[in-house]
Amino acid sequence: MAANNGAEGIMTTVHAYSARHALYRIEQLIALAPDAKFEQSPRELVADFAKLVVHLGYDEETRERWVDDVQAVPGVEDCEYVLEECVAA
């Protein structure tokens, strides 16, 4: 995952079972950073930069993909991501 390019917006991919689990996976990747010092928790960092998560479904038999879920990420509340559905699947 590469995200530091100086542009106003970025796009990246991460393998996960759902939109919420994609955010958890990014937290795990942040935790792997050696000697990283953050003023915020990894969850708050992710919520600050990940404004939209698009989750794709996949059919192993046909090998087709489709947009399964689109969630906005307005922030963190009670130590959990707040997600708002943008498009009904």
C-alpha cells in the first residue's frame, strides 16, 4: 500500500471481507510501521484519511467482481468507526 505522494487525494487497494474490515486491515498495516510515533490512535488516523470505502464482491466460480458496498467514513465514535452507507448493494 503506497499513499504518500503529495497529492490532495489518493486511492489504494486492500484485501478484506467487508468495508469495515478494510479499515481494520489498514490499522494493522499502520501498526507494522517500525518506530512510528503518532499523536492519534491508528483508528483515528485511518478515519481522518479514509473518507470513502468501496468494497467489491467476488464470485470464485465466474471470477466476476461487482460493487458490493460503498461506505463513507465520517469518523470514530466510542472507539469504533462510524460508517454511512452511500449506495445500497
